Amino acid sequence: MNKVNSNLQKLIIVEDDLAIKTLLSAVLEYHFDVTAFDNGMDALSYLQQGNLPDIIISDLNTPELNGYDLLVQIKESSFFKAIPVIILSGEEASETRIKCLEAGADDYIIKPFNPRELEVRINVILKRYGKSLISKQF
């Protein structure tokens, strides 16, 4: 799923659940150039090819390279560490949330989620990073 519009900010989704990936893409494609991957390894490879998004939304439990390991690799890289990362997961344990936030996640949202709340959280994070949205209203 990739909507090509160079005027939009770039967003990467890392999610292996087709229904959630489709929902995320449908909700966010009007505000972002969305590229979606089923696993962290493909997303990391995409980044390493020079494709730098404005923000990443990743599930924790993805095949090949899970969301936590992807987060760690992004935040330990001098090239990628400034990319904001939101973890979107069904794992509710406080220890898991703390672990991800300590590793550098900008937010941790538990599934099921409210798409409007996700949009607002993305906007808040982008403002924090000085990346104002072209489309100010979600």
C-alpha cells in the first residue's frame, strides 16, 4: 500500500495484521504518503535505502524483526534516530510500555485504538519534532 504524493509527509506502517494495516492506511492516507510493511526487516531495509519518513508506526509483534528490535535499531542509528516512532500494540503490560518508551518510542498506543486519537497523537509528536503538517486538520 503506497499512495504516492510528494506534497504529503511520509509515514511508514509496520503491521502484519492485514485488517489493522488496511485501517491505518485508509485513515492516514489523506494526510500522509503511507508506505506499509508486514515486518520490521523490510521496513529497516527500506530505511537503509535512503527512504526517510517523517514518522513510523509499528506493531510490536511482527515477523523477522519485531517492533521493539526495529525501534532499538532506529534509535541507535545516527541516521535514523530523529525519526519519531509510535508503537501500536495489543500488549498492555506496563513493563512492555516502559521498555519501549525507555528505548526511545515517542508514544505507545494499545490496540484496539481510536483512529482519531491516533491522528491527534501523530500531530502532537510531529509538532514536537518541528514537523508541522501540511494538512493541519485531521
